[in-house]
Amino acid sequence: MDIRSKSSRKAGIIAVVLLLAFCALSMLRSYPEMSAFLESEESDETMYMEGLYSIGNDLAEGNYILYNEYARETDPGQVLDEFGQRPFDLVRKYMDCAVFAEEDAGGDAETAETSEGSGEQDRELSVLTENLAEDTQELLTAPETDHYAFRAEYRFSGDGMLSGVQVDGTVLSPEDAYNLENNYIRETEIEEDNYGISSISVPAGVTVIYGMTKENLDAYIKATDPMYPDIYSLSSSGAYRDTLEMLGLLVIAAALLLPLVRRLDISGMKMFAVPFEIPVLVLFLCFCSDLYFLPMQVVYGSLTGSLLPTASTGGLELPAMLLNFFMWMLVFGVLFWAVTSLRAIVRMKGAYWRERTLTYRLICRIRNRGDEYGGTMTKKAGGAFRKVKSFISRQYDALLHLDFQDKTNRTILKVVVINFLLLCVVCAFWYYGIFALIVYSVILFLFLRKYTKDLQEKYKMLLKSTNQLADGHLDVPIEGDIGLFNPIQEELKKIQKGFKKAVDEEVKNERMKTELVTNVSHDLRTPLTAIITYTDLLKNEEDEDKRKEYIEVLEKKSLRLKVLIEDLFEISKAASRNIVMHYMKVDIVNLLKEVGLENDGKIRDANLEFRWKLPEQKVVMYLDSQKTYRIFENLIVNITKYAMPHSRVYIEMKDQENSVHISMKNVSAAELDFDVDEITDRFVRGDSSRNTEGSGLGLAIAKSFVELQHGTLKISTEADLFKADIVLPKMDMPEEEMTEHNSSIL
């Protein structure tokens, strides 16, 4: 066994090492794509756009700083206190900037706005910034520039609102310039919101222009572009992210599925039998801390040559390749170890939490050491908690019983006054607290009044639902959130559902009554018509043999008519509960056998084979023998009419503790396509064409007689199998009550 176990672990270890090596090599194979991605990210165009987007907020703040330097409307110390050392101070070192005004309008707002839409190349700007060289002024205000790689012009109206931003430059395409303009407008609007109501003067009726040469733009980007953004951008590379995710899922799947193969199962090794908290902590540190970026930094350093030198062809040298290979082996190995360690949760279930969790051990230790004083503290804390809970429950219950139909302002005012007095006691030694208390009380009153109005609205919604229900609108849905009254709404839904069910049942009964009249008329008319016809024939017939034949037919039709009328009276009395039950001690086993013998002729004529499975001993119950006999007779006669000839019929009786269960099963000759819930209704037949003799009341009478004796009759079908299940309860009846004819029917 030990040799087999060791060989099995060796095979599993080899399989895991090969898996980790495959994952590490797969990551190395994606390095060329990562390198190409970094090169595209480090292109001049991309770096220029990232740098220019990043200074949008700086330029928006610079508008305020430059304007206040020119206007001197705000104390410089206050400006410094407001802005402090802003990033604009760094940006300013790499660009030319100045404040200008319209020369013909002196910075008038209307003129500035008018010139915005047309003739911008013809407008004259006068510089407001001191000590600005004349050539710099000309370069900044030139209609078109070949000198600046980037130039931005902010125009402000006389009321201090930004009226436009224009961006151009030698490194910008029209599309890039348009996108930068939209970005700078948004950044300026944010600054307007921040400083629009402050004590700092806002630019008004001026134009602020910034210009940055290509040399200065390169120098600025080099000074402000750290290494880490490029490392973080590596995570957005599909070659890195997608490959890492797919291989991680592969390792997780292997950790979960390899133990299912006995030869490769290494989950029983000691290195995987660690407490639950350790692999969870390791996974948390690897994926939710700075350690997550460590492999990314190694990859970035290897590809850029900042960690280890790269080959002249751009590939990895052997040391860098080995470093990255073993790093990925370690990363995927830690993931495999953590998932395999946690997989024991599935195998050990509840035992895992008791045996492999440090928290459980700590709780057990605290319990063992704290039993001496822990019980007393728990009891005291529990008593205090119960008192607080009881107090809150009483207050909450009082609020629930408010009458929301009446005006509750007086009640709310009382609560506010009491609350005010209580808070006055607290704030008695703090003079200024009284004013805050007054404000608080007013707000509390308004809040409670609004809350009460909301409750009244919800109460009206509830009344509307009840009125709709009272008016008979049973199909209108009762919906909407009515807060405290939601339980009542649920009860209303139940009432609505019950009423609808009762209405549907009444409609069904009306339909059944209509069908009853139709079917009774049909079934009574048929034998009655035959009787009238044969009576007329009998009057004029002189042949004695034919007269006898007619008399036999008349007798047969008369008996048929009698059966129909008797069945009709029987079901009518049963349905109205206007029937007298004669309870007595009955051996139900013998009674069922007697019914079978009485109908033996019909059974043989139907070519059926009855299989009886009855108790050998007597089963004596308090029943109405005549009604019970009729139940069994109707069911057996029904079987002889509709069962498939030359098939078997199974009749079984089970004597249970509190009842007797009788089942009758047979195979139907015709397809069973009727509704089993309606087959026991009056004048409903399985033979919808009404070709067989019968009143259609047999099963309905049987069901009524069973229910009168507090039992149940259930009809079920499965394919062509017809099954009737009767359950009759065993009732205890005193001897003197048994001798009385009349028994009350529940």
C-alpha cells in the first residue's frame, strides 16, 4: 500500500509540475505581444495626448492665477492661500502664457463674444501681462502657429463666464484638438463651480493663451511621466490579462479535478493540510494588495530592460527568461496550492471547519477559559438587551396603533414637546445649544408630519383596494407598496383569491345545472319515447307473440326510466344533504365480496378477470350498509361497462389504523381523455358519445355517499389505467346512537 501511495503521489507531482511549467511557458510565449503593446503605448502621439489631457485641470486653475497676477483685485497672499503650490507652477515653467484683451473693445464682453464666431484671424489682442517679450506675444496671438506644438486659448466674457476654448498645434490633428477643447471646457466648468462664489477674482473680459514648443513638451512629459503608469497599463493588455486569466482558470480546474483521478491525487500531502485562514490570507494578499502588481513589474522590467538586459533582437536573455519562468511557476503554484487546500471543504464538510480553522480553535479556547465569568456577563448583557428591546417594542407598538384617518398633528406636537424637554435637560449648561435645539425640533416636527402624511396616503391606497374588492372587482390587481399595511394587503389578496375561486365555483355549478337539465331531458326522453311508441304499437297489434315482445320492451324501458328517476332523486337528496343515514356495524370485507357475487354475471359478460386482494379477517366499521353497497356496486358496474374485455381488474383493500383504503384499477377500453376532476360530477361520462346505458350519475352518487360517511373518493388516470381510491374513516359510535335511525350529517 505504501509503495502504491508513493508512486501515485509521484505521478501526481509530475503532472502538477508539468502543468505549472506549461502555464509558465504559455505566459512567456505572450511576451512579444506584450512588448508590442508597450511600444504602442509609448509612442510619441500617445504620450503627447496623455500629457496634454493631464494638464487640463492645471490650465483651468492657471486662468485664475494669471488673471489675479494681472488684475491685482485680490490680495496676493489670499491668492496664495487659496491655490498654494499648484501643479500649474510646474506646467508654467515649460510654456509661454499671457493674458490679453480685445484692443478695439478693451476686453468688452459683447465684443469678445461677437468675435468668437467669425473673423478670429483679424482680431487685435493687447497684452495685459507685464514683462512679456514682443516676439512671444506675436507667436501666442498668431492666427496659425508653426512654432508651438501645443497652443490653447481661453476666452472669458465680461460676466466671468467661459465663452470658448480653441486648441491647435503642430503635434495635434483636428480630431485631437477638438477632443482636447471639450476636455478643457469641462475642466474649466469644474473650476467655475469651485471658485465662482469664493473671494478670488474670476477672469472677466479677457483671453488667456498658453503655448508649448515641442522641445518643452518633450521635456515636460519626460519630467512628469513616471514608470508606474506604464506598468499599470500592462494590465490592460489582452496578451497579459487574458492569458493570465485563462491559465489561472486552468490551474483552478486542475486543482479541483486532479484529486478525482486516484493516480494523480496529491491533496493528501501535508502541505495541503493547512488551516482555512492561511490559503484565504495568501489569496487575499496576492489578488487584493500590492503583491498583485509584483509579477507585472517583473514582466515590465524584463521587457524594457530596466530589470535585466534584453537581447539585441528585443527578446529576453537567458537570465531574464529563467527569472520569469520560475516566477510564473511560483505564481501558478501558489494558486494551485491554495485551491487544493480549500478543496478539502467539499470532502470533509462539517469536520473541515472543526479541524482546519484557527477561528474555531480560538473560540474553543476562549470558551474553556471563560466559563467561570462568561456566564455571568452573558446573563447581565442578555438582561439589559431584553429591557432595551422591550422598551423599543412598546414605543414601536404605540406608533403602529395610531389612527391615521384622524388629524395627528396634535399627537406629533406632544411627542416633539416631550423630546424638546428631554434635550433641554441635556443642553441646559450649553447656551448656544438651545438655538440648535429649536432648529432640530422644527425639523423633527416637519419630518414626522411628512411621515404621517405618507402613512395616510398608504392607508388611502389600502381603503381603495378594499372598496374595489367590495364592489366586486375581483380581477383588478392589488399592487403597490403600502408600508405598514403590507400584511393587510396580503390578506386582501387572499380574500380576493378566495372570492374569485368561489365565483368560479358558482359559475361552474350553474354550468353543471344547465348540463344537468339538458342531460336529464335527453336521458328521460329516450325511454319515454320508446314507451309511447310501443304502447301505440301494442294497441293495434293482434299477433300475440309480437304483443309479448312489445310488453317486454315496455317493461325494459320502464325499468330504465325508473332507474334514471331513482338515481336523479338520489343525487338530488345527496347534494342537498337531505338524506338519512342508517349507521350500523358492517363487515366491509364481506360486503365487498357480496357486491362482487351479485354482479358476477355482468363481470363474466364483460369478459373480465377480477383479482381480489382483501384482508382475511373481518373489518367491522360503523357504516350505512345500503349506501356503502351502492358505492361498491356503482364502481364495479362502471368497470364492467368501460373496462377493456379480456383484461384484469385489481380490487385491493387495506386495513389501516384509522381508516380503510379500497382501490379499484382497470384498463379502459377507450382512450381516457376526460377531466378527472369533473368525472365524478353529475351526468358526466367517460363515454362522451353516450352510447352505453346508464344515467351518468354512478360515480357522482358514489362520491356523495362516500363523503356523507366522512370519506373521500378520488379518481386518477395514467395512460389507459383507470383507478378509483376510496378512504373510509373508522368512526367510534356509541351503541345507543347506533340503534337510532337518524344521525346528524356534518
